[in-house]
Amino acid sequence: MADAETARLCTQVVHTHFGPLTTNVATVLLHRGRLSFPQLLRYTRLKSRTVRAAVLVLVQHNLLWHAQTDEEGDVLEFNTTECLKRLRFGRYVWVVENMFGNVAAEIVQLVLDHGKLRPPDIISRLSIYDLKNTSMYSQTLYKLVSESYLKPSTLLSHQSPRDKRIKYEAEEKAKLTGFPTARQLREAKAAAEARLKREEEEAERVGLKPKSRDQLNHRSSKKKVAEEGVDDDVYFRVNLDKFDVHIRNKLIEKAVEERFNRYAALVMKATLMATGSKQKSLSDTRSGTDPCSTNAIAMHIPDDEDLSAGLASNSKRPSNAALVKEYLGLMANADNPTPAGRAASFLSHSDNKVYVEFDIIGRRLRRRVLESVTRERHGEDAVRIVRLLLDVGKMDEKQVAKVAMMANKDVRPLLSAMSSDCLISTQEIAKSADHNPTRTFYLWHIDLDRAYSTLLSSLYKTLCNISARRQAEQEEPEIKAVLAKCERTDVAQDESLLTRRERELLSEWKRRREKLGVLEMRVEEAVFILRDFAPGRNSDE
């Protein structure tokens, strides 16, 4: 069962994409948790046929999980993560268009619109107006499947992973003898997670199959890669995790450019490209099990780029590999081998082995989001207090004022205001058993889980308000009339049929809509950093 802001945003997304009847079913599942079909009928108060159609739509678009319990039998559960990622569909299409071209973008957009499709359905829908491009669509589809941008839709992907995770953890704990230690419990949880991940990987191995001998004889001169094709009987869906990896890598490049310069960002981009095939999901704390070498990174740097322009040097221009090593040393903070230096690094570099430290970068980006929100709401003095509490830990009010070099009368209202926003928390230490407030120490600290959860809820609320604002502006009588007129075929071919007032209204509406789109993209980027960037985030925080 989702919290209030998450449920509100998911409801808004479902209403925008599927309409009011499907929204009714999704709202009941969001507010009441997993339900059986008879319970869903009772709470929605809709006809059985309508609810069944809505459930089929949500299942087709991967928004519903199925689970089987001993107490309630077959139940349905709403997948909030998949629903919230629908806000990034436009960005996913943009990413694949930049990487593989317009044909790949058309395929991904079609699969996103339909949830899941078989290869013959994809090709027939796209080549209906241009039969000559059928082979091009087939080749691009194979490339997307082989590189995991499209993955098979299996029975396991429609089952709630929470139930299996609980079941596997119970089985692993049952193997332990005596009273289990914390380390044994962690190992049991890791073993259950590995088992679940292994099952998912085995289930998704379908999708590619060897071609028949007749097909191979016609293409004997082709490479070995062409000897297998896409299975026409398998339904494929978009692998959202693979696209999220590209969004994460883009954020890392942007952070490196802000910290150093454009050439350092270019080296980081080449490093991420060198390990790109091993980056399957956002759960990795570093770039793959096998490190990449300096030479492999140098191969991904364009020949027309002059890396020496980003470094101050009086000597002659060194080789490209030497320049790459210099940039890698900068990003690894090789000159500062302290805990603070490691916390400020982007990668680890030793013995010609390079790892990108996703966990460290994610921690720093989340801290930056926390500081930016604090600065916006409470000013620079509040940011100083936040940094102090993050670096030092628990402190009382007098210590905060003394170390931050601020007056007590200024510190007290700031601490109270940030506490009311759940940015900082208090720890009570009583001197006596009666917990008398006059004989109790109150220590201020930052609970990162609580702070990030509060910020995420606030960002969800902002996204929902942006969507509501866009919908409200579109429903204004004047704008609605102009948009209805623009849908006419004669007006679509000749905009001069619109009056001057109508053109001004349309231009102003498009300008406001563009601003809301930019704002939504920025807020969604902050959501991505807080929620999706390296999910095992607070292991050390």
C-alpha cells in the first residue's frame, strides 16, 4: 500500500494515460493494498466486465503484479515503481534515438504505447506504410533485444517479487542452527536476493533463437552474430532498468563537468562506455566485476578531442594514454588518500584497473539534493548546520552554535524550522528514569533515511501539482476551443485560418506548457537521484 503522495501521483499518471475507469481500479489498489478480484469488484462498485477490462489493461502495461497466498488466494497488487517510471517515457525514446536512430525510437515508442508486443506485431505495425523498411526494422529489433534494451515478458515478471523474497529468506534462515547472528541474517538475505535474481535472469534468456539452416545458407557471408534471430512467439517489453543506466551515466558526466571541466567529463564518458556492456541495472555499487584498463578508455575518446586543453602543463603534449591517466588520477583523488578524499572521488584507479564508484557518487548527489532543498527553504546558515551535523554527528544546540560560529538566538529557530520539515531529527538522552525534560539532553542529528523519504514525498507532490496545473490550463474554455479548432484538417494545413487572438492564446499556452515540462524534468531528475540512483544507498550513510 503506497503512501498518500505516491498514491496521488500514480493516480494522476494512470488517469492521464488510461482514463477514469482504469483510474478507479488503480486508486482502490493503491489505497487498500493487494486485493482479490471479488474484493476489487466490491470496492470499485463497477461492473465485472469493466473491472476485468481495466485489470487486463494494467497487466498489459506491466502495472499489476499477481500473487497467490494461502489466506486470500489469488490477489492483485499495484506496481508503483513501474507506474512512476512512465514519467520518463519521453526521455527513454530520446536516449534510444540518440544511440540507434529514428527506427529504434519508433520501435521503443510502439512497445511503450502497447506495454508488450511480439516481433511480427511490431514489424507489421511499423512497416504498414513502407514495406521496403521491413528488413531495417527487423535488424534494429534484433539489436535492441541482443543489447537488452528490450527484454522478454515472462510469467515471473508478472509475479510480486516481495512474496518470493520473503519465502526464500525464510528458507535460508531455516537452514541456520541456533540463534542466528546479524552476519548470518545478512548472508541469508543476500542468498535469497541472489536466488531471486538468478531466477529472473534464467527466465529472461528466451527471446533469441538460432535461425534455420535455410536462412543461414542465404547469409553465409554474414558474421556469426547474424546466425540467431528474435523469437517471434515471445512478447517483448522495454527494459526500463537499461535506460535508467544511461540516465545515471549522464548525471555522472554532468557532475564531473561541474566539478572539473568538459575534458574530464569526456574521459568519464569513455570510462562508462568501456564498461557499458556490464551495466545491467542500477543496483551495482561499482562498474562491474571486471575493471577496465586505461587503453580501453582511450579507445572510446574521439580523435578530434584535445585532452591537453583541460590540463595546465608546460611540457610538450603527452600521449593520449598519459592524459587519460592524469584525468583518472584527478577523478580518483589520488593526491588525497584520506576518507574525505575517497568520499569526494568518482572512481578508484590502481594498477591500471579502473572502477566507477556508483555508490559514492550517488551518496554525494543525494547529499547535494538535500543541501539544495535546505538552502532554498532556510538559507545558507541552515546549509552550514546540515553540513556540520553530517560531518560530526549528534550535537546539542550549544555545540552547534559554537562550532558553526553562530549566535544561539539564530541557531534555535533554524533547528526548529528544519526539524518541522523533517530535515533534521533529535535524540533524547535522559539523565533519570522519569524522562523529565529538564533533566534530558537533546542532541540534533540528521536521519538520512527520514530526510530523503520526506524530500521524495515532497517531490512527488510537486510532480502531481505540475500535472494538475497542465491539465487545468488545457481545460480552460478559451484554450479548449482553440485546441479543438486546431484539430480540424483545414486549420492543421493552414494556421492562417486562426484569428490573431487565437494564435496569441495558442502561443502563450505552448510557452507555459514548455515551462512546466522543463520544471517536471528537473524535479524528476531529483526523484531519480533520491530513489533510483544506486538503490543500496544507505549502507554506510
